[in-house]
Amino acid sequence: MAATPWGYDVELRSMPGIPPLISLGDFHNLTGGAFSQDDLIEATIAGVSARIRSFCGWHIWPDLECRATLDGSRFLPLPASHVLSVSSVTVLGRELDPCEYEWGRDGLVRLRVPAPDAWSSVEVRYVAGHEGVACPEDLAALVAHRVVHNVAMPFGVQQETVGSVSKSYVTSMAIEAGGVNLSVRDRSALAPYRIWEAT
């Protein structure tokens, strides 16, 4: 398994890493082929995908086998908001019988008997992430929109002048040095994908 930036491990199957939320082909389909700077677009897709995942606190898509190590408690919040299955829960080295716990698609595991109050005493193996060959349509559209915004408005440019013609850009978001920042509207749209403890 490979470690993720969000504090859990994933099985990547034959993938070199977790893919961006949309591909270059997806972007061109969503934008009608209006942009041609493929290298810049691919880099921006990767940056936008990383920023969205960081905000949401987990990988979101695709569905992957995951392993999380958690502190002991009766209620165990998995780092996911779309759990498809839980294959095992192990407390202090003892794998629990499935009748000793229950889980919900929102990522909460509840033990029949609380685990000891000890750090990193519980390991949960589960499958999480949205299924399908592509991420959910609303998320794909948001990624494409944010990529268009970044590609169309270079970093730091709020006004351009060519000859006697001047154009000002209305910025609905702040652009952070070296990366992408999400607008208030973006953050609101991402609420269904965000785990409760994401920062």
C-alpha cells in the first residue's frame, strides 16, 4: 500500500499514483476543445485536483482499497465521505468479528464495545471513493471551471494593456502564491465531498 497526504494508505493496483480528478481528454470534452496549451492544462489539472483533495481531506475518486490507523474509541471516523465497504476492523492486533461493529457510507464506524483509549490502536481496511471510470459530473465540471480560470488568467494578472486597449479581470477568488485557491462558491459546491474533520 502507498501512503497518502491525508493520513491513510491506499492500494494503487497497477496505477503509478492516484490520478487527477479529470484527464486532459475530459477537460477538452467539457470545454469544447477551446484551449490548446496541453502541458499547462495538464499541470493545472493536477494542481486543482490536489487542492480540492486537500480541502476535502481525502482522495474522493476513484474507489480504492484503503487502510486507516485510528485512535481507540467507540466511534471511528474514517477519512472518507463515501465508503463502499469495510473488510476488517482490528483492535490491538485482534480482528473483530463483523457482528462487533457496524459502518455507514458516510465513513463512520461504530464498535459494539469501545476500543481501548489508546493512540493508533485500531486499524480499519475499507473501500472508499466514488465508483466509475470518471469522477462525478458536478466535480468534473468544477475542476474544469477552475482550470479554465487559472489558464485564462495568469498568476498575478488583474489587468492587461495592449496598445490603447486595456482589460481588467474581475477576481472572484484569491490566487495563492504557487498554487490554486478555491472560491467561496467552490467550497460550498465541495461540501458533499468534504469530510467533517478536514481543515
